[in-house]
Amino acid sequence: MTLNYSIIVQSLEEVRDIENSPSISMWPYLLSSSQTALFNQTSVYVEAGKTSKQLRFLYMNAVALGIWKKMEKPVTLVGELHRPPKSATLAFGTPFSD
């Protein structure tokens, strides 16, 4: 089974910076870098954490993670999954498919 989603954890400090939200910052980045075609290949899910060190979890496919890194956003990887958990919500891009 291929592990398609990287799990990124964000702290309270990171979440306080609104630009660390993919739903807010990724589209403007794709527009300004003339990469809007990547939207259909991008999949980012979000789920709330329970502590200030793990306040939000982002589940990103490889394309989304590559964009996030090019945007020079903080990346604290804590694992990988085949698909995001059912409790996570699509935050940016297109839903996963098998």
C-alpha cells in the first residue's frame, strides 16, 4: 500500500500566523507563480489537535507538500497515511481518490 499523505503538525505559534493555513496561502502562491494547474493535483486535509504543541494536523499529498516546502512554510512531519482520516476536512485542493 502506498502512503499518499504526509502528516504535518502545527503548533499554536504556527497556527497564529494566518499564512500558515493552506486554505489561505496556497491559492495566492499558485496564482503568483503561474502554477494554477497544480490545484487539481493538490489535496490538503486538516484536523484539530489537542495540545498547543499539536494544535492542528495537516494531511498533504506529495504535490501539496512540495508546494508547501517551496513556499518555505514550517514542516514538522510526524508520519504518513494512505489517506486522511474520516474526521479530517478538505481544506484545499481536490479530494483523495483510490
